[in-house]
Amino acid sequence: MAEGPRALQAGEWEQLNQLVSTVFRPQMFRDYPQLFNDDNRENLRVVAEDGKVVCHVGMTERPASLAGCRIDVACIGAVSTLGDYRGRGFASQAFQDACSKGAADGVDVMLISGGRGLYTRVGCREVGRDWDVALTPDGAAGLGSSLGLAGAGAYALTPVGREQIDHLRAIYQREPVRFLRPLADWEMALDCGIVMNTASDFWGLSIGGTLLAYLVVHQPDKVHRRGPDVPTTVRVVEFAGERTAVVAALPRLLEHYGTERLTVHVQGTDLALHALLAGGPIAGQAGLVLKPATASGTLRVINFPQLMDRCRPLLAERIGTKAARDLTFEADAPPGSAEGGFTIRRGDDRLRLPDLATLAVYLFGTPGPVVPPPAPAPLAELLAPALPLPALWYGVNYV
Ligand SMILES: CC(C)(COP(=O)(O)OP(=O)(O)OC[C@H]1O[C@@H](n2cnc3c(N)ncnc32)[C@H](O)[C@@H]1OP(=O)(O)O)[C@@H](O)C(=O)NCCC(=O)NCCS
């Protein structure tokens, strides 16, 4: 008889280690310290059978800022079922259990580092109107003469570590769309050196000894390549701070690692970096490709009324105080449920979104043409300038 889903018990750490080591790789506990620590045990949802843990859905819970609106976010990772126990609905049940636990803890949205049927069947969607940028050494050569980059050589590019946590945190704090990271997240990332799944280096850019920006990059020789023809890549997985400094770092990182390609993800809210890359003299040339992209993984809305209430100041900035105040947001089913639709009302006007998947795409957008809500309504017109809400990027908070 299967037992659970439920929280991992204190005596089951070794069983969980066996499970994730078998399904993924050894050293998962080392690589994901934010997930696998005793303070987070209640968020590790498991199913046990035959006297052992056979299925796991791991979750962290963090506050985040969407352009100044504080929300709560759950991040899902290390989802695994032992081979002999697959196809019996264990992961689906444990995933729903994590959604319910997140809802009970006050979570607004969930980020999932995956996009398979397990998630998309229950309302998770790729969202965000971001960009993926790929740069070659040829493209990088042109960047130096880009607008706004005169004097880029003045920035010193040096490795940064634990001693600079105060400065790294202060730089990240100035980002408008970000996690509100407890100190331990920085410490764990810098100690284990694994960010977004891969061994990473931390680089700082400074002028006169003052750190103005930083970049976290995957070590190119540790990046999994799909084949020998795939160029070695330095992948920037997080950056923050002065954008001219960030751009100035890109050619130098390509040169430092001797790679043929560099990639960086640009959030939809980051118009400054987008302009420096897309608006410069090398825009449109082969050495720099800028493609519309979603944020990483998929997203599920956990508590729609609470999310929108918390984002009301952002709505007020975009559509006016009175319009934002008069809106009401309702869900058919309780927070955390996969069922039911959603209603936005203002007086007699009503906008209906039939399910979680439609809601996620409507709220956070997708690349390409803006998706109109399923049924045209005056409220949709009112809300058009209020959306999409900004999409988060994991960086250090990836699990
Ligand atoms: C992915 C994994 C966790 C699924 O575990 P599981 O306990 O077998 O999951 P479930 O029984 O709930 O569902 C398994 C499959 O049954 C089928 N299934 C389950 N419910 C279904 C439904 N209602 N309708 C149709 N198909 C369904 C699907 O094929 C589903 O897999 P999918 O995600 O590819 O769509 C497991 O296969 C695993 O450990 N894989 C390796 C690690 C991995 O890839 N983890 C996910 C990282 S994002």
C-alpha cells in the first residue's frame, strides 16, 4: 500500500538520497542545498511504498518582488519516481500535494523547472515575454563600439566570492523583478558553486574598487553538449547591476573561456540591456542573435485573488488608482486547486478565464503577438495596459 503524499520524515534522508541519486545523479544533495536541508523538510513531498521513499516532489518557498509588489513563490524541482513505481500517478499526486501545501503557506505562484505532461496537464505553462541572446566572438568584437559603451575597458572584471556577498546582494536588490533572497541562499550558492544545475563562476565588474555589476556563468567545460558539433558555450545564468558593465563583460568572458558562443537571458522588463544589445551597430548581424523567449520552465498560478491583490499597486501604476481599486478577482476553486475557472469583475463588467492554463498565459504573457482573452470584454481593454505581469528569472534560486 502506498503511503502519502506527505512530508519527508526525519529518518528518511538516506532513502531520499537513494531515490534522487538513482533517478538523476549522485550528489544531488550537494548541488541543491536550498532544497535538501532540514529546515526545508516539510516542503519535500514524498510517496513511500514497500518500506521506502519511491517518489519525490521538492519545493522551496521564497518571497519575490514583481516591480515592487511583494508576492510569494514556490519553486519545484528534483521531481522523481523510481523506475518500478512509475506510471501509477505518484508524481502527479505528489505535485498536487505540493500545490496544496504551497497554497496553505500563502504562495501566489509556482515555478517548475520542467514542462512535461505531468505539469502541463494541470495548468502549468511556459510564460514571459523575454529574450534569449546568443553572441559569437565576431558579434562580441562589434559590441565594443556599441552605443553607451565608450570606456567599457574601465570596468575591472574579477572573480567574486563569499567575501563580496554584501555587495552582490546590494546589486541584486536594485533589480525590479527578483527573488527576495535570504542570506543563506547566497551562502549556499557561493559555497556549492552550482547555479541552475551546473558548476558556475561568479564574476564582478568594478570601477575604482566599487562593484557595479556581477555575472554568474556556467563553466563551459561543465555544460552538457548534445553532440560534438554543438559549439562550446559560456552561459550567463544570472546577472545584475549596471547594464553597460554587463555588456562590457560579454566579449571578455568569451575571450577568457575561449568559447565560440555566449548566451544570456534578458527579462522582458530589462529594456536597458535589450536596447544596448539590440540597438547597437551590430544589431541584426550574424554574430548576435536576439530571439523572443519565455522565462525558464513553466508557471502555475496558486492563489489568483491574493496574487492580484498583491499586484494592485502595479496595476494602479499602469491603469490608474480607481480602475485598479474597483477590480475584484475570484477563483471558482480554493487556492492550490487544479480545477475551475477565474473571474475578473468591475461593476457589471466581467471577464472569464476558463482554466489555469489560460490564466497563466493571460497574466504573464508569451513571446510573439499578445494573446487576447478567450471572450472579448470591455474589461479586457481596460486591463490590456496592465499586463503582462513581469516574469521572474530563477538564477541562484533554481531548483
Ligand atoms: C517524470 C516522473 C517523475 C513521473 O513519475 P510517475 O510517478 O511515473 O508520474 P505519473 O504516474 O503521475 O505520470 C507518469 C506518466 O503517466 C501518464 N499519465 C499520468 N496521468 C495521466 C493522465 N491523466 N492522462 C494521460 N497520461 C497520464 C503520462 O505519460 C505521465 O508522464 P508525462 O509527464 O510524460 O505526461 C518519472 O518518470 C521520473 O522520475 N522520470 C525521470 C526524472 C524526470 O524526468 N523528472 C522530471 C523532471 S522535470
